Amino acid sequence: MTTLFLIYVLFLLGSGIAMLAIASVRKGQAQARRLWTGVLGAGFLIYGLYLLLFFRGGHYVLFSYVFILPVLVIARFFRDRLLGRKTDRVTAFNGQPPAYGQAPANDQPPGYL
């Protein structure tokens, strides 16, 4: 086995494990995205294990997605988690505070007609 082949197999295995780990996190992800990430991660992992354990030579398919897709999935995962935290903070806010020196809107000032 050549060094390039082993590097490719390691990328397959690492990408599969990383994508399965991301798919296992429930909070902050859509169900469909978790499903696709899990399916692709399992596919990468199974293909990497096949190449590592059973492949003895011949032709194999080199997917360029092995190098690109995990980076995109990881970046989107952390971006969505960051946006989720920001929206949690925004929704916890119950309205605009009164201006300096003014009573809240539901209280009427004395002498108001």
C-alpha cells in the first residue's frame, strides 16, 4: 500500500468518525441535517474500513468530498450553535426598558388626563 492510499483511508476514517460525532449532538441542529450527516459519516467510515481491512489492490474510488465535506459540516455545526446561543439570549429579553427617568409604559404619571 502506498502512502497516499493510507492517507486517504485515514481521512475517510477520521471524516466518518467526526461526522458521526456531530450527528449525535441533538441540540441546535435540524433533524434532516443530522440524518444526512449521520448517513454520510457512516458511509465514509464503512468505506474506509473496507479499504483498510479487505482491499488488496486494484481500483478504488477517490472521493474529493472526503476532504471538503467534513470541514463544511463542522463549520456549519459550530455556526448554527453560535447562532442558537445568540437567539436564546435575544428571546430571553422581555421588551424595551423605559428611558432614563421615565416610568414604565403601564404606569400613568400623576396628573395625566
